[in-house]
Amino acid sequence: MKRTFHYAWIIVFVTFLTFLAVQGVRLSFGAFVEPWETDFSMDRGTISLISTLSFIIYGLSQPLIGRLVDKLGARLILSFSTFLVGISIFLTSFVTHPWQLFFLYGIMVSLGVGGASNVAATVVVTNWFNEKRGLAFGIMEAGFGAGQMLLVPGSLMLIHWLNWKMTVVILGAFLVLIVFPIVLLFLRNHPKEKGLVPIGGEIVEEGTIEKKALNTTSSIWNVFLKKEFWFLLLPFAICGFTTTGLMDTHLIPFSHDHGFSTSVTSAAVSILAGFNIIGILLSGVVADRWSSRKMLFLLYGMRAISICILLYSHNSALLLIFAVLFGLVDFATVAPTQLLATQYFKEYSIGFILGWLFLSHQIGSALGAYLPGLFYNETGSYNISFYLSIMILAGAAILNLLLPEPHKVTQKEKIDTHEQLQG
């Protein structure tokens, strides 16, 4: 009898849940900006430095995480990282001085978030899927949107009803007592650990893999000479600047500055997150069927248009329209970027390539968190940051359009390869 359900979908669910919990906690940073300003007498620029440090630590960890995943496996990295984030965010409830907040959130939480990131999850999903990979990436990435939709407004409301310290206690307990055991018990690095083959079957023989691994060690730094590497890297840094840097750090304070209530702000964040999930899932499906480079061109262009709308969001209707449009393209860039990376650099270590790719994203995120806070302190407005974002998004769209179209394996080539292996 043929299996009607493949364990690979359990792997996708576990990575989805991990992202929902861990990345949802990270994306909730904006909800804590005003409470921390009040409790620790810090200005907006100093609070932004915590986020900036967080992105720097997260980013610098990515190449190392890629190497550790290649050596130790994604299961160990994802489970330990989830536990580290949970413990660290819980301990922030005992903070009494700003430097402790910088250490616990800026460093410890960020190291854990760096481990429970796209690098480890993409490697494990790649191991389990040789077909429907774009869809799997989309579902996995939807965990970001789900975390944003549930934990960001959830954190806002918990802070409103209780206080920020009780909120981090609840978040920490959720990670340590629920998510960590699920990851440890159900995640597996490779189908062979369950006596299975990936969805789509094996496409190369073992000897070829071993030969490829040997070649990778000696030539891995050649990727820095390739146009494809830089034309993926630079737009992805801009992606980080305009999403997790700018919006996830400053959208909530921007909304409050413009007089929007907590309920309207929460509604905008929830709508953005909901459409983010839709956009992520659609991007995964479309990436399997259409040109990823053309898709990225459209996504970055739409993101620039949505920020134009935010510039003139002087009423709740425009804010909610922005939330819909930005949500659709928020994390939708990740699946096609990951897919292009696995297509352009399939002869190299996936962990290494993705590590550098997400390092660039976090460098962009760090700048996107810090510079708007700095500009805000000087001008009392986010307008300069929004104009800058629109310009660099236009550049990102053009760079992606200039990428070459990758070769996609046809069904006939898969059949021919399978027959060769059988022969």
C-alpha cells in the first residue's frame, strides 16, 4: 500500500511551530519599546540600540549556525536554540538595569533566535523535499506570519492587561514547556532516520553526494566571485532593513505617535500578519511554478508602494490598507530567495550559503532598527526612513530582475536520472 501521508509534513509542521514561537517572540520587540522607555528611562534611540545589537548578534551567528547544522544536524540546533530563547526571555522579567536588558535580549535571546532560524530549518526541509520544496518553504515561513499575528498583538494586549514582566514570563514558559519538547521529540534531520526517502525520491546516488561534499570544501569560497551571490545578498539585506528592522521595530511606536489607539494598532498588526501568512503561502506555491526572480521584482516593488501609503496614513483606514499590502509582501520574499539559492548553489554547502544570505538580512535589519531610531531622535519623524526605504527597495527589485533564470530539473530528467540509478 502507498503511504497517504509522508512524515515530511510533520517536519514542516514542527519548523512552522518553531518559527511561530521563537520568531514571534522576536517580532514582539516593538510591543516592549514604550514600557521599557518608561521603566528604564531610555529614549527611543537607545531602545533601538537593543534591537540593533540583537540583529547584529543574530546575523553574525548565521554562518556559524550553517556550519554547526552541517556538522551536528538541524534537530539539535533548533531544539537547543528554542530552549535558550525561552529561558533568556523569562529571565528578562528580573531585569532592573538597562545593561541587563542589553545582555539578555540583545545577546542571549538573539543567539537562540539565530539558531532557530531559516538556516537550520531550510536545511532540514531541503533534506526531506525533492519535490514541492517551494510549498514546504512557504508553509515553514508562514510560522513567522503566524507568530506575528498571534504573539505580537497578544503581547500588546498582555502588557495592557497585566504588565511587560508578566508577559515575558508567559512567553518564556510557552517556549520551554511546550515548544521545546515538541521540537526535540518529533524533528528528524533526514528521512533515513525514519527509514524513508524524501518527497520526490532520491535524485542522486550516494557516491555523487560524497564527491560533491569533497569538492565543496575546496571551492566553497568561489561563491563570492559569482554575480548570483551578490544579486541575492544585497536585495535580501534591503529586505531585512524594511521588514524586521524598520517595521517590526518601529511600526507600533509610529502608530502610537500618530494617535492610533492600542486596539487599532493591534488590529493593524494582526491584519498585516494575517496577510503575511497568505503572502508567504502563495509565494511558496508560485515559486514552484513561476520565475522566482520576476516574482521578487514584483514583491519588492509592491513593498515600496505600501510604504508610500504608510507615509500618508493619517487615518485608521489608510493604516489598515497599508497593513494588507505590506503583509502580502512582508516575508513572501524569503521562499523564492531560498529557492534561488538552492538552485544557483546546489553544488555547495546549503548551510554555508544560507548562513551568509541571512547574515546580510540581519545586517540590513540592524541598520533598519537603528537608523530610524536615530533619525527619529533628530527630526521627531520617521519620514526620512520611509523615503530611504522606498529608494533602496526600487534598487532591490532591479537587482533581482537582472539575475539569470536558473535551470529547473524537468520531469523527463528526473525519470532519466532514476533509470540511471536503477541501472
